[in-house]
Amino acid sequence: MRDIIYPPVILTAKTLFKVAGMKFMTSGADNIPRTGGAILAANHIGYVDFVFDGLAAQPSKRLVRFMAKKEAFDHKLTGPLMRSFHHISVNRSAGEDSYNMAVEYARNGEIVGIFPEATISRSFEIKELKTGAVRMAAEAGVPLIPMVTWGTQLLKTKDHDSDFKGRGKTIALYVGEPLEVTGEDPVAETEKLRSAMAALLDRAIADYPIRPEGQWWAPARLGGTAPTPEQARKLDEEEKIARAARKAAKEG
């Protein structure tokens, strides 16, 4: 694909991050292939995850085409940018189209970025994963690469104020070894992906310069004060119900 805007935007972003005093921890970036397609499956802990996830592919000189919700493409400001990056619009009422496009991208040698948790994890743990990432990789005949980001929740996430002051903030980008999947048992292979992502997350948190104990942005099992996975599921359900009620009221 012809990219005119994407590379200079990445260069500008990296410069701004440096000026803002942000620091980066990376591990396993060489697991992203320099040629050929792949599905890059990442965790989802904040609204700006995809801005940073793509940086993990920079050592391999690759650009990542992210799957993102349709609303980002409909916005008058972000829409043209998303399309110029050749990202993939996801319409949840017609998900088959975006799925097929992602498979075609990967078959044609692109790195496709996907968040298999579908929504942000309030517990900052790896949530239950959708099987789409496994099925895409299997159908396209490309590797499935697990990845986690840590630290982006400090910038913008659910239930907390945004803080885009980069000074002193560290973002961890950890990439795991590619997984070969067949698609014969998507559920079992998705659990294999989840295990790989969970192990990467534990490593990233252990290596992080700030200890998790007492931190709102850290998992409860590690001493943080984030909701437990069970509490997070309840909050997600309450949010879903409230969203449906607002939609019904608006349509009514």
C-alpha cells in the first residue's frame, strides 16, 4: 500500500514523545517479521493503545493496520487520518466485512493489529478473548503474534481522568513469539493466545519502574486497587445496559 502520511506522523509522534520526556521499554520487537503478513493481537487497557502499539513494529520497519471501531472513521477529524493510514473500520453490526478485509490485508503481506478483548479491560488483566484473531491468522495463513502494552492506562482509560503529560511516564511494549494456528479449534487456540498474553503482561508489570502495590492502574491480584476481573465484568455490564438505555431513549 502507498503510505504518504503514516510514516511522517509516526516520526512526529516519536519526536513529541521524546520532547515530552516519555520513556519506552521494549521486548521481543524482533518477533515482528520484516516481510509478510501477520496478525498482531494486543491487550486493551486504554483509549490510546493503538497509538503506541504500532511503535513495536518500527524496528522491523513495518506499519500496522489496526482494526478500529467505525465511529473513529466517521469523525470529521480522525476519519480522514484513519483512512490515510489504511486502518480497518469495524462496524459491529456488520463485522463480517471488516473480518474479510483483515484477512485480505494479512494475505497481501500486511501486519494487522487487533484487540481481541474487544473492549478496554477495567481490571488491567487480560480479559476473555474473542476468537477472531485466531480465525483470521489461520484463514490468511500467517503467524499470530501476541503483544501487550503497559502504561497507556496512565494517559487515558475508563473511569479515570485523562493525563497526557508525558513527563516521567513509561510505556512498555512487549511482543511474544509468533504462534502458528490452524483454526481447527479456535477456542483452544484462543486460550493459548490468552496464556501467552498473560505471561507477557506479568513480565511487563514485573519490569515496570513503578511497583503495582497501591496503584489504581494495577491489577488487584498484584496489590493494585483496580477492580477485580469479576468487579470489572459487572461494571462492563452496567455500562452496556446504560448505553442501550440511552440509545433507546434517543431513538424514541
